[in-house]
Amino acid sequence: MFVFKDSGQGMCLIPVAFDHMLFQFSKRAKGVFTPVRFESEKCLEAGYLAGLCREIETLDCPVCLDMRYVSSAEARSFEPFARKQFPVFFCGVCPSLEEILFQDMGELEACRHPKVFCVENPLVKKIADCPDFLETVEGLYREKIRDLLRSVTRPKKDASGRIVEIKLESSGVFVNRYVALKDLFLQMDGALFLLYEMAERVYAKYPAAADRESKTLISCSKTGAAYASLLSMLLNMRAVYCKSVGPKFALDTVRLKSEIQEGQDYIYVFDFLCMGTEARILHALVNCLGGNLLYGIGAANYLDIGAEEFRDSFFSKLETLSDIQSAVDGYRVRPIVRE
């Protein structure tokens, strides 16, 4: 069960569509090979909801089930929730799911916010009717992303234990902490959560399947390639990896010409955007070879891509899940001064 805890409101939040995706991954590990995709309309399996019901029993607070992207569920699969009389409420409920919930659980109370329903429980109703409830839910998503970024951002220490700056040749800067997003794959659920959030942004940008299928994900770092490969699976899109793109490497132009097709639309996938050097090089290469770099999605950024100076540049087309400085207190960058 993938759960966020909010001590302020005294509730737990479960992103149901994502949690169901983890359930599908667990089935693959047991030899059930069904496609695992990001779905804007997901049908919940009864087996998943039965397991979720058991796990909710271990929680000692009201539970918010975020039902965004859930459109239906197998017949009578919510009935165990009614029998257990859990202090639960549902947000992001679409009309088709609302009908199923009322059939399985009996009468639910409508709350002050649209698409939010709760069981008959004074504490649950009080939380769900809070004026800033929906903002609290979105804030929990943002804070989870920041927590994950903090977990893989660490300083470097010398032999005496003193923190020293880290030289990033590719960006021409020193940093006081290294953002090792590849380490998220050591806590796979966290890596998949970031990827799911990235898939959601790509879907929001290109909701039509034909629009996504006509575009190719492109990356130019090893971690970015891992992210692009998994995103290609979640979104059913093609992905290519431009190896050795960066200021330290000689470019293999013959190979690049075979990977970057004239007239093809590309979406840049990256892990962390520090000063944007690789993004600039990739943008120039794609343009020179006749491709179109339309959009980019990444986990985090240091470069202020929303600044006025980038308003008409490729950087204004990039999107990330979080600014690293909002996640990591005291993250600093210093230019390398060459004599």
C-alpha cells in the first residue's frame, strides 16, 4: 500500500490509481504478464480492493482514497469497506464510479467539495469539509515528491568528514550536494511514483492517444534513459537514447543521424536539470537534424526555467515535478572559475 500521512489533518491519503498500478506490477513479478500502463480510466480489480481493505485495517486514522483516473471497479468489490465501517472518504469520484460506490456501500454523504464523498462519520466529514481540503491533498503529493528528492540528495565528505563541494564538469559549476536520482531505483515504489507523476504530466499535455503515439521520448543521460524507457512502457510510446551528448564527449554524428529522424516530434525526458547544458545541446542537435523538440519532462530542476529570460526559449517548454531548492534546504551552486 502506497500511503501519505498528513499529521496536520490527522488523515492518510492513498493514491488509488497509482497503488493499483503497483498491484499490477506485483502480479508481473509472480508471472502474470499483463501490460502495465498509465490509464486515464482505470477499472479496479476485486483482488486489489480486498488487499487494500486488509491493509487499511492497520491504519489508525481516517483514510482518504484519491480516486482520480478510476472509472469503475469489479462488481461488489467495495462491499468489504461497508462491512468494516472504515472511516474513509473518497475524492476525485467520477459519475460512473459514484454509482458503483453507492451500490456497494449504501448511502454516502456528499461533502462541500465536488466529487468528494464520505461515510457517515463526524470526524471524516469534518476533514472532508475543510475549506482547504483539496489543496491539502495536492500538497501531500508535492511533499511526497520533495521527500523522495531529499532522500537521494546528499553532500560529499572528505576523509576528515568535512563537507566539500562537488565539481560538475558537464554544467561548469560546483554544487554542495549531489542529486542522485538513479538511487531512487533502490526504493522502486518511489521511482515508480515519480514516473507515474511524469506520465500524468505528459498525458495532460497530450491527452489523445494518437498525439502521444506520434511522438518519441528522447533522453541523453543514463538515468534519463532509464526514466524514458519506463515512461515509454507506461504511455505506450517509442523511446530513443542519444548516448554521449554533453560538453565532455565527442559526438557520434553518424549514429545520431540514425536515431534522430527528420520531421519527427520528440519529448525530452531528463532526471535533473542543473544548468541546462545537455538540454541546450540536445535541442540544437534535434533542430539541426530536422526533428522537433516540442516538450520536456523531468523530476527536478535548479535552473529557473520559468524566468522571463527563458520565455521564448526551449526551456519554457520544459516541465518538472519540483524545484530542487523547494525540496532541499540550502542547495547551492557556484560557477567554476577557470584561469
